[in-house]
Amino acid sequence: MKVLEAHNITKIFPGVIALDSVDVSFELGEIHCIMGENGAGKSTLIKCLTGVYEPEEGKVLIHGEDAIKNRALFDKIAYVPQEIDLFLHMSVAENLFLPYEKSGFKGLVNKEILEERAVGILEKFNIRVEPDVLVKDISISQQQLLQIARATVHEEFEVLMLDEPTTSLTTEDTQLLFDIVEQIKKDNKAIIFISHKLEEIFSLGDVITVFRNGKKVVYSRLKSIDIPWVITQMTGRKVDQTQKFYSTKVKNEKLLEVKHLTGERFSDISFDLKKGEILGFTGLVGAGRSELMQAIFGYLPVYSGSVELNGKDWELGNTNYSVKNGFIYLPEERKAQGILPVLSIRENISVSILDKLKSKMGISKTMESNIAQKVINDYEVKTTDMEKEIKFLSGGNQQKVIIGRSMCCNPKVLVFDEPTKGIDVGTKAEIYRMMKELAEEKGIGIILISSEMEEIMKCSNRIIALYNGRKAGEFDISADKEELLGSIIGVR
Amino acid sequence: MSEKIIKKNITFINSLKKSNMTAIGAVLILMIALASIFSPYFLDIYNLQSLVRDLAFIGMIGIGQSLLLLIGELDLSVGKIASLSGIMSGMMMMNWGLNPYLALIAGLIVGLILGYTNGLIITKLRLNAMVATIGMQGVYGGINLVLTKGKAITGIPSTIHFLGKGNLGPIPIPFVFTLIVLVLVMFLIKKTKTGRYIYAIGNNKEAAKILGIKVDKIRGMIYGMVGLISALAGILYVARLGSAQSSIGQNWPMNSIAASVIGGVALTGGIGNPAGALIGAAIISIIQNMIVLFGVNVYWQSAVSGFVVVIAISFSSLSTIIRERKQRKIKVTKVS
Amino acid sequence: MSEKIIKKNITFINSLKKSNMTAIGAVLILMIALASIFSPYFLDIYNLQSLVRDLAFIGMIGIGQSLLLLIGELDLSVGKIASLSGIMSGMMMMNWGLNPYLALIAGLIVGLILGYTNGLIITKLRLNAMVATIGMQGVYGGINLVLTKGKAITGIPSTIHFLGKGNLGPIPIPFVFTLIVLVLVMFLIKKTKTGRYIYAIGNNKEAAKILGIKVDKIRGMIYGMVGLISALAGILYVARLGSAQSSIGQNWPMNSIAASVIGGVALTGGIGNPAGALIGAAIISIIQNMIVLFGVNVYWQSAVSGFVVVIAISFSSLSTIIRERKQRKIKVTKVS
Amino acid sequence: SKENKSEVTESSAKVSKDLTFVVVPKCVHPWFDEVNKGAQAQAKALSEQLGVKVTVNYRAPVTADVAEQNTVLEQAAATRPDGIALDPLDYEGNKAVIEEIQKQGIPVVLFDASAPAGSGLTSVGIDFTEQATMASDKLAELIGEEGKVAVMQGVPTAPNHAERYQAHLDALAKYPNIEVIEGGIDNDSVEEAQSQAAAVLAANPDLEGYLNCDGGAAGIAAAVEEAGKTDQVTIVSIANLIDILKYVKKGTITGTSSSIPQLQGSMSVLMLWQVSIGLDIPKVIDTGIVYIDSENVDEWIKIVEN
Ligand SMILES: Nc1ncnc2c1ncn2[C@@H]1O[C@H](COP(=O)(O)OP(=O)(O)OP(=O)(O)O)[C@@H](O)[C@H]1O
Ligand SMILES: Nc1ncnc2c1ncn2[C@@H]1O[C@H](COP(=O)(O)OP(=O)(O)OP(=O)(O)O)[C@@H](O)[C@H]1O
Ligand SMILES: O[C@@H]1[C@@H](O)[C@@H](O)CO[C@H]1O
Ligand SMILES: [Mg+2]
Ligand SMILES: [Mg+2]
């Protein structure tokens, strides 16, 4: 039966109709997938259905009752937002159960009981941390899982909404999540599942609704359709899923050489990167890939070991030096380390290339605008104009801006840390093509950190696997998946 | 799998956690030691009592202030709230001949109202706490002047003087109140839902809203509580002086903030706890006491105490910095 | 369908975007209008000059302070830096017989050093700006007392008095300096790399580091600049008074912050611009001027000005709130 | 007060136009409220005798900041008053503005401060050295000219407080058996006086006397009471603020050497009026100092309380 219905919902943001008279309804015991390009309106829909936003028009019905009038009904909905949104300086256990009532805690707060009850849930979600650890000290992936766990502990929820829950999960954790979701479905609850990963949609979902530009395009049972069809519905064009993107012009010239590097959470790592090569880094949660790269980049401390670029000694612990010398790092944590939230898209792009914009009267706004516009066009950033504050862009579009930005300062080495996190299929292909082009045309050495096996295998000339901060293996294009998977979980 | 990492991580964190508190605790001990070594009078019971009596007030306000800092806000009008509450309850006693105890309670209510007013203005009009309370400081101070023309209200019945001057055994009564306030506040923030919501709000206001926490209600409530605590300090001071002075509490806002931060409460919200504020207050009071005991030239006083404040807040971060340095060394030697 | 709504909506937003500035601009105009209507003396050239001369100082400090607010920090020692710089340059003139102009420049350098010291302490020791500068305020104030025992340094050569007392045409010279400072600062933040970096840092320190911005270097630099600007205000004040006073600048820290926020600069960093601080300063000075002109009872003074500050900062947020109300209405009408 | 009246009637030259005088103190402070009382009373008296409306506007800087005081001065001058009575926070700092104002033909007299040589200004007030010396000598006498005496400083930037401090030291120097120690600093705040005095008392168990330089004596008294040393420590203070007088009545403060702010107010206004009708006025008007102790405290409490 219908538990949740959206009637003729319209949500408007300055200059954008994020949702345009949308009708959609959700059944108990059904997994309802929602797809659409970045900026199509998926998150906005979710936020309207959970009462975070009030739509300008339309009704939200829960069990046929108007929830906007009787907000108590929204308690029936458990919600996992797209961005990680936790209480960093509070314990894992507390993050799990806040605000307590909904998770069945009456009266006073008892740390011991909280943590006791947490253990089981952390087990179930494979979050391998003590319940009293502060959330700021666990990995992003663990934070992601925690966020999902948090949503499900709220008793008597009937709808579970997952907005791109797997973006920073490894295949293993994703599988685990799916089992849990299946279980919840069996308990006859409705699940809304947003993702850009088509395989996931098809392996998990029952039905799908596709959005484009804030409008509902189609609704269908997944059994009766296939991936290419969905892509066409989303993008209006075809995207070849099997295409490979590794560089075909790897020069036999060492660009970067890392020797016995040791730092926080990684130790004794050695590898090299050739000009025009795309080097993939795979591994599990907290394998240390980000730390390794952030350390080389100068953002995190290095305890021992050495790095050379073009055979010259590389200065560590100085991000300014790195950037100046053409070593660019695209952070994995977009919100915390990537965007300048209340600055315009224009300023977010130009900030890394201001030297090029110098004119006698200081920074030239025209030059600046031109470059910004170019990025917006090249990466199909979905926005009303370049003056929009970047925090108002959809998750994926923010990512596009950040990638565009770093492409602008034509680097020698580019580190992409989970670059396609939350990017739609169409744009993903765009980004892959970009990487390939940069490597082949400009001879840039590219390091790609990704937890998506497909992505790694599509784009890498070589693949290095990290396990627990140590190098667990090195493979070339011909590597087969099983072998790879083995090495990242530490079995040889 | 990453058990090891995380274990390491926890111990790491805990050591860090402690280090901040212990670091500052150490400072306190150190100062007491120095004071008692270099001044024969420091441990003199009378000196200790007047010292503790002083710190009772900064401590009390500090405890209140730290609640606001925990949600990432602050109230610069605490001093004026304290004096205005004191003045009003003084007036009720002297001019309206109200029963002293009733008048004191009335004074507390005044403080509650003034504080809550701040809260309402700040939450409803969505104002920045700092500037709004700079403004309200002027307003409350002004009302005070209008009522008293700055004159003290004298002749407060001696029946209530013990509340400010008296001791319970060796312990000055104001400090007893400070301890009571601390216990209540600690219970609130550690054991009650509201208390945990305070941390949640300080950590992430938006997320707290989404969880259905009544953020603004709680914020308003805290401002009210801080007003109440300030008023308590204010009326106790009336009892201490035997007269209500409009000039008291001038340094309380800054001192209470300094005390909290010295005690490890972060101005960014969500980090630290009110007990720290009391330690911070103790440090500040001891500085001031030592300065006079050692007969530091009066012109040097503010320089010295300012300097010590900077030192004091440096300790926690210093311990972090040093630890980082150490780590680096260790690792390097291990490898090479 | 909802095109209409969108249109309305967009215009709303744009109006809002400006509104922060326009709203506050409007307040200013309004106040000027009121003042000139209700007091025959307001537009009196002599009154205007003293008003403008007055706001030149709060304005100047406000412009500096807003730079720090833009990176999410602040300096509460600006007043003490101003007076200490003034005192020192006064001493160099009178006690060392240094050429007045050289002495003034020396005073500026002193300010630069004091400010930069704050910056170093805060960045290197990773201290909270507010509490650290509360401490340094004590230190600088103390040094000042130690040097002067609180006595003014008199007999400043009249050759330089014009810098404080003189007018350029009708415009008081200090205000001319304020305008120069504003122009330079606006150029810095709008047209230079560093300026953009300031906003970047204010938005997201971590992201700024990853962009390769020398965050701490810039932070330190800004503290230095703010020290310099404070010193400028300080030495101009020496010229204005014809003597160097230790007691000046007491209200400058709070006023400069209030001015900035009234002018739409957010304490959280990254939002607003220094021109706003000047408008804010104007509003504050006009309040004070009106209080005197209208003969507001002295005991009401602080109440009134505090109240007006609260009103002033309410305007921008009020416009937001009202907008939301309106929006709701639109929705309702649409639905029914 | 009677003798002013007589003066007035002597010199009742014909004046028709209404008169407005402005009184500008150092800051909002109860001591100045007493000055204002006197000024208002005088205005009332003049109005009655002259049949014209004489108004006194009381304009105070919120904090004791020369900068702020100058602004108040300038802007008060902008209202074109017939005269301004000023308690300069620091004459050197106010000088410039005072001269500007005089240039506009607005007469200025100083009160609660001695007019520096060459300023050509009339000053209504007292000799602070004399006031403090009286306190010191009284204290010396009370403690039998021997023992330990603490002197607390006031607002270091307030010249009159500094002058009193120096005077205390000089006066006490006359007594070989009196040991003088630093008594802390209170910045005219009862609260600071309290905690500073407390520590001083602790550090000097054998303290016998306490002197101060501003209106904060109540804090010292409170500290002495807390220490239970009312019999051992003799306090002789400055100024006649109500809380001080109450301690005098109670005996915790033995006596206070006070100027007569009310008289300073009324004389200032009177002088301004005389100037406004073109009379010459003396350069110095000494409003006198009273020593208030158990003998006369009651009448002073009456004066201050109404
Ligand atoms: N708070 C906001 N203010 C202004 N515009 C907004 C706001 N939130 C979203 N938008 C706009 O609404 C549109 C839909 O955004 P939404 O986040 O729903 O997209 P999405 O489908 O979730 O995209 P993604 O797959 O990248 O998460 C986008 O054009 C975005 O720029
Ligand atoms: N075990 C951990 N304890 C504390 N923080 C961690 C841990 N693992 C990762 N982090 C932090 O989370 C960030 C991103 O999480 P992530 O799982 O990507 O860790 P990682 O080390 O980058 O592993 P990956 O190889 O997946 O990048 C890391 O940059 C690191 O700062
Ligand atoms: O005693 C002084 C008075 O002389 C006057 O200066 C005002 O302040 C008081 O403390
Ligand atoms: Mg989204
Ligand atoms: Mg990572």
C-alpha cells in the first residue's frame, strides 16, 4: 500500500525550479530507486519528503495525511542525507542514538547503556570502532556507515531514504548495506534509494523513477528495462559503459618517485609515476591512500622517507610549494576540504589561478569570468549563473567545479581522491575522458584514488593496492579483478 | 583489519584529551606551589578564603558562560545582568521594604528574565550573540544608571550578609554556591537529554535541527540559565559588600570567557566542559592574588596578568604541538 | 505555472542580496534625516565636523577589524595598540627629541609590530584570537602604564596638530586618512590575490591550505595591518589632543566590532566588506551625537545607544525574516 | 546655600534672555551626580532671582575617556550654550577643544581640577594635595604616628587621583615610625578595591592603616570587615559617596576627607552666569574640604541621600 505520496510538488530556489510539479508515491515493502543527472532534483525531493524543505506548491501525504500540516508524521521517515552530517566531537554511540527518544531511550542519558546497545549495531554495520571514539577520529567510510546505521535505529520508521549512501563505501561495505536494506524491506518498510551507480540500482531496486531538470521523466519496474535505456532516459543520449580510459601515451620517464615513505596511518610506501601515466590506487576503508597522497602533497606530516619530482628532491610539509611546483591534490572530502561555501562559483574557480588574471588594475574580472564560464561549459556545471554561491549547487555539480578548477592550473601531477564520488554517469565519462586527455596531450602524471573497482580498472595504466597503510601489491592493465580484490583485503 | 589503527587512535585521542585537562590542572598546581613557596602568606587561611571567595564569582559566571560557549555563542552582558539584578533586589529590600530573602529570589528572577531576553532577541531576530550582547550590555547598564544614578544602595540587612561573607566550616559560602551550580550544570550536560542536545547544537546546528531538536528553544533556555547564574553571583556580591553597587561585574564577561577557554572550552562550540571553567577561574584569581602578595608594582599588574592568561591558554595547544614534534623525531630515528 | 512565483522570488533574493547593504544604508539616511529635522544644530558645520572627526577613528579601526572578521578572527587589543603607539611616538618626540614626523612614523611601526606580535602568537601557538587578544590587551595596556604611570605626554609640537585638528577644505583630516585607508583596503581585498585569499581563508581554512594558500602567513600579515591601522588612529589622536593619552581607545575594540557587524560583516568569516564597517561606524557616531544634541539624560545614554546597536544589527536579518514570511504567503495563496 | 544667594543679589544686573549652561563631568559617576545636584539648585536659585529661565544641561561621557569627553564637549558647544563647566579628564588632552570652544565665545570654567598656569581659566574646586594630606595626617594621628600603612591607588590616568597618591606619600614621610606599603589599585571600582585590599591585608598581618585616592573606599572597608580586622586597621578615605558615609557611620571607616561636590556644582554655575553678564570672576574658587567622621556624618548622609 502507498505509505508516502508527493502530490504536484514544486520547489523553487533563486532562479531554479528544482522540482516542477512532481507526483510520486512509495509502497511499503518496495525498494524505489531514484536516478537523474547531477542537479536533477533528487536530493531536493528527498528534503521535501522529510520536511527539511517546505515546497512552494504541493502536498506531502503520509498514510494519506498531509504531513506539512501535521509534521509529527515526518517521524515515520528515516533519512540519510547525501553529505556526511554528524556530530564530530561526540562519541559514535551518541551519534547513533541522538536524539534518544526516537531510539527508545527515556529519562536520563546513560553513557554505559548507550555504548552497550551501540556495540551490536556497530557490529551489524561492520563499523569496527569502539562506541566511545569521537566521530571525528573515524574514517569517512565509517562515518558514512554510521550515518546509515543512525537512520535505522529510530524505532517505528516506515520509510528509509538513502541519498547516495554508497559514495564512500567499498564494494564489501556496499554489499553489507544491501543485505541490511533487503532485511528492512522484508520488515515491510518502504525504501527510497538514490544512486548514480547503475549496477547497484539494478541489483537492489524493484522500481525506478528518473528525473531530469526537476521534472519526473519516467517510472518503471526495473525487471522490464536495462541500463542503456535508463541512461538515455536520464541524459537524453547514449553512453558506452564498456569504454576504457587509460592513457595510451605513457612516456618512459619517471615523473614522481616515492621512497620508503612513512607517516600517520601509512608506512614504508615506495612507488613511481611516469609522465602521461594514470596510476590507480585501490584499497579498503582507511587503507591510507588519502593520507599517503595528502602527505606527499604536504598537507599531512611525513615521518620518514623521501620524494623526488623530475629527479629533484621534493619539499615536504608545504602545500604552497607543492601547488607552485605543479602538484595538485583534489580532496576526497569535498565539503570539508574542497569548496569555499559562500563564495561564488566564479571565485571558487579563479582562486587557484589568480596569477594568470593579473592586469595593471589588479585582478581582471573579465578574464576571470571567461575562465569561470569555460569551466562551467566544459564540465556542464548545472547552475543559473557563475555568481551563485557554490554551496547552493548540487553535490555533483560542486565536484565538477572543483575538478574544473584544478585542471585550470595545468599541473605536472594531479591526484584525484575519489573524483567521481556522487557524479552522474554522463559526467563520469566526461571526467574519465578529461583525465585521459590530460595524460596523453599534456603528459601529466595522474594518480587516481578510487574505491570503485570498475573505475580503477577502466582508467588505470597501473594499479597499486594498499592494505592497512602498507603496499599490498602492484598490477598492470591486464590484472584480473579477483587478484585485485584479494590483495586489497590482505590475502595473497 | 583496521582494529590496530583504531586502537592506536583511541589511546592517542584519550592521551590528547587528558593532556589538555591535565596540562591545565598542572598549571594550577604549579601556580599554587609557587605561590606557597614564594609567599609565606599564600596558605594563610584568611588569604585562601578571600582568594576562594573571589574565584567563586568568576568561577560561577565562567560555568554559565561555558554553557553558551558550548553552543558556540556567548553573552557579554553577564556583568551588567549581575549588577542590575543585585541593584534591583537591593531596591526591593530598601525602597519597598520587601523581605530580604524574597528580594534575593526576586533578584534571581530578574536575572533569569534579562538573560532570557537576550536569548529571545538573539534567536528570534537571528542576531550575532557577541554584538547583540554588546548592545544589551549597554541597555542593562543604562537601566541600572537610570535607577541608581550610579549610587550604591546601602544598608542591606545584615541578616543576609552571611551569604556573601560567611563560611561553611572553612569554605566561603559563595564558593559553596559555585560548587552547587557546578554540580547541577554538570548533571545537566552529562546526564540529561537537553544537556547532550547542547553538545549536539554546538557541534552541528543544522544537523541538530534535522534531528528534530528544538534548537532555538534550547538556546533561549541557556541564555536564561546564564542570566540566572549571573544574578546569583550578583546578589551574593550584594550580600558580600552589604551594599548593592552598580559598578560590579565590569570584568566578569572577559574573565568568564578567559576562564572557560583556559579550562579547555572551545569558543567554536561543542568542545570542553564547565568544570574546566572553574579551573580557569581559579588560575585567574590566583594570578591576581599572587600579583598583590608578591607586591608586584601596581603599574605592572595588568601586564603580568595579561601575559599569564596568554601562557595559560597556550598550554593545551603547546602540549599538542610538542607531541607532534616528538612523534616526528621518534619515527625518523626508528627508520634511519 | 509557477513562473510568476519564480520571478517574484528572484527579485526578492536580489533585493535581499543588496538589502544587507541598502537596508543599513537606509538606516543611516533615516538617522541623518531625523537628526537634522529634530535638532537645529545637527547640520551645523562645526557639529558635523566634530561628528565626522569622531567617526573617522571608529571607522578606521572598524575597517581594520573587519579584515580580521573576514578571516573569522578578531583583535580586542586594537585600543591598547592605538594608545601605546601614540604614547611611544609621543615619548620619542618629547623625551628623545626625535623629529615629530619621524616619531609619528616610528609610532606606526610600533603598531605594526604589536599587531604582528598578536598574529605570531595566535598562529604559531594556535591560540583562540579572542582570548589571546584579551590577554595582549592587558599586556599592552600594562606596558603603557609602566612607561607613563598613566600620565599624559604633553607638549606635542603644534606643527603636527593639524593632522588631528585640521581640515582639508571642510573635511576633517583624520577622515581623509580614513578614506585613504578604506580605498587601499578595498583595493587589497577586491583586486589583489591576497584579498581573494582572505575570503578563501574566511570561508574554509582547510580548503585554503589545500589550494596552496599560505594561510598562517596571511593571517599574521592581517594582524600586522590591523596593528598598523590602529596605530594610525592612535597617532592621529595624539595630534588631535596635542598630547599622548594612555586612556584613549577603551571603547574601540567593541565599537569597531559593532560597526563592522552593523555594516554587514559576519563574525563567522568570509562575508561582508570593510566599506560596511565605515557605514556602521557612522551610525554609531550619529547615535552618540544625537544623544548629546537631543539632550538625552546622561543616565539614559548607554541604554539608548545599546538599544540602537541592537536595532541596527537587526535590520539585515529582519529583511530576511520578512522575505520568508512573504514567500510563505505566496505559497499559501497558490495552494488554496 | 546662603552665601551664594547674597552674592547673587549684590550683582543682580539686568539680564533678560534665558540662559543655558552645560556641566561636563569626567564620566557617569555618583560623585558627579552630587556636583549636578548643586548645579541644578543654583540654576533654580538664579531663575527665581533673575526672572529668566536658567537651565543646566548635564552631559557626561559614558566612560572616562578624554576622546569621548572631547566629543561631548564639542557637540555640547554645538548647541550654543552660554557657558560650559568642565571637569577635565586631562587638561592637556582637553586643551585643544577648550580653546576651540572659547574661540566661539563660549565661556568655560573648570571644576574638580586646578587650572594649569597660563590657561587663564577659572577653576572651581579644591587642592587635592591638601585633601589627601588632611587624610594622611588624620590617619597618622589616629594610629599614634606609628605602624604599617597601605595606600591604594585610584585610576592611574586620573590626575587628581595621582595627585592624591603622591600627597599621601609625602605627608606620611613626615612620620619616621610609619612604614608605607603599596595598597593595590582599584580603578575607582569597589569590587577591585575589595579583592586587592583582601590580598594586601593577607600579605600584611600587621597592617594598621589604609588610605585611598578615589571613590572606592567601600571595597577596602568590606575587605577589612571580612578579615575581621575592623579594630586593628584604621581607614581614612576620600570623597563623600553614600556607601562611604555609611561605613563611616558604622565605624569601619574612621573618617573621610571630602570635597563638597554640591558646592562645586553651584559655584561653577554661578561663575558662568557672572561671566555671561560680563563680570570678572576670580581665577580660583576654593570650595573647601570637610573631614567627615562620626561627629558630622549624619548631616552629610542627609545631604547626599535626598
Ligand atoms: N539551497 C539551495 N539554494 C539554491 N539552489 C539550490 C539549493 N539546493 C539545490 N539547489 C539547486 O536545485 C537543483 C537540484 O539540486 P539537487 O541537490 O536536488 O540535485 P541532485 O539531483 O541531488 O544532484 P546530485 O546528484 O548532484 O546530488 C540544482 O540546480 C541546485 O543548484
Ligand atoms: N582509521 C582511521 N582513523 C581515523 N581517521 C581515519 C581513518 N581512516 C581514514 N581516516 C580519515 O578519513 C579520511 C578519508 O577516509 P578514508 O576511508 O578514505 O580513509 P583513507 O585513509 O583515505 O582510506 P582510503 O584509502 O579509502 O582513502 C582520511 O583522509 C583520513 O583523514
Ligand atoms: O574622588 C574622586 C573625585 O575627586 C572625582 O575625581 C570623581 O572621582 C572620584 O573618585
Ligand atoms: Mg543530491
Ligand atoms: Mg580517502
